[in-house]
Amino acid sequence: MTAYTPLNGLPYPQPTDTADLPLHLQSLAEGVDGRSVMRFGTAAQRDTVVTTPARGMVAWLDTPGQLTHHTGAGWLPVGAVPVFLYNNDAGTTTSTTPAETLTGAVGDPVVAAFTAPTTGRVIVTVGCWMHNSVAANGYMGATIRKVSDGSVYLASTIDRAANVYNTDRSSVTSQFLVTGLAPGTVYSATPTYWSSVATPTANTVAYDNRFIRVDPVH
């Protein structure tokens, strides 16, 4: 009768078992197969091969270069890490609603994709150098979207934005908490830029040294 190791339940033959080396090796290999770190090119390839994942399975994904584990409910990254993106190309806007691109700048929009941690909470930080052409407000915020369908999860608003008033040249940041995210789901955080409304003359807001960072809350 086949016996099993006490920790991982791996099979091994007993002296009284019928000698069948190929069968014994196959049983051991199958037992080890799902307990090792599996390697796949993408999440889609992993899901095609591992059709009945078990809690505790671990798989490496070449794209996006991420170690994942199965919680029993779904695949999640092992130890979600911060995402940081930076654009030092200067640009301007006269938009009075949140815009994701700047006039004269390259590399926009700056899209920071991240996977929601098990807590469903992340901290988003935006920052830049900012300057207004007239006595008005300039803003930098961020819009949170669900990547799979592009739907807006959290819109960019003034109460979560970095702000400069008047014609001062300042480096500013804003930080806010995002909650209720679906663990394991991929979202994006995209910086937005705009000017306050109802100025006597159009306000041109200039930006430089822009960044966005997303930190998982464990």
C-alpha cells in the first residue's frame, strides 16, 4: 500500500508494493508538480494549464514578471509592490476639466497599472512642479480605472488633487486612499491636469517633473 510523506503528502512505495518503477515515479512527479513554483509566459497560459488551482499554488509569470499565488478564491501577486512612474517632459493645459495629456509634452498619458492587493486598498500619490499664468488654481489629480473594461472606478476631483494658486512656481504633491478594490484585479492610475474655472482670462497651467506612485496597503 502506498504511503505518504507527513508534510506534503507525497507518495512513496512500500516494500510490499508490486515493483513498478515508472508508476511510482509518475505518482511522485504528479504529487510534486503542483507544489513547485510553476512557470508560465502569461496569466492566460497559466489559467489554461492549471484548470483546477488549489490554495497555496505558486506560479511565475514572465509577463509582467510577477510571482503569483492562489488564495483559494483567485490568483494574486505574492507581496504586491509599489508602482512608480515619472515624466520630466514639461507641458501645459488650459482645460477646465481633468485632462490626461499636456500640450507640448511627450509620453502622456502616464498610466500606472497595478494589481489590487488582498486588502483592496492602495495609496495613490501624485506630484509635480506647477505654475499658473494668471491668478487662478492649477490642479494635478488622478483617475482610477479598471483595466479590463476601461471603466472609471474613481474619478479625478479637486479634493484629491495637488493644487497651486496664483502665479507662484511650486512643487506640490497629493496623496489619497483608494478602497474597495477587487483583490487580484488590475487597475490603472492616470494623472490628470486642469485649471480652475471662471478666470477673467484663460489660465495656462505649466507642469514639469510629474510623477505618480501607487502603494499597496497590506
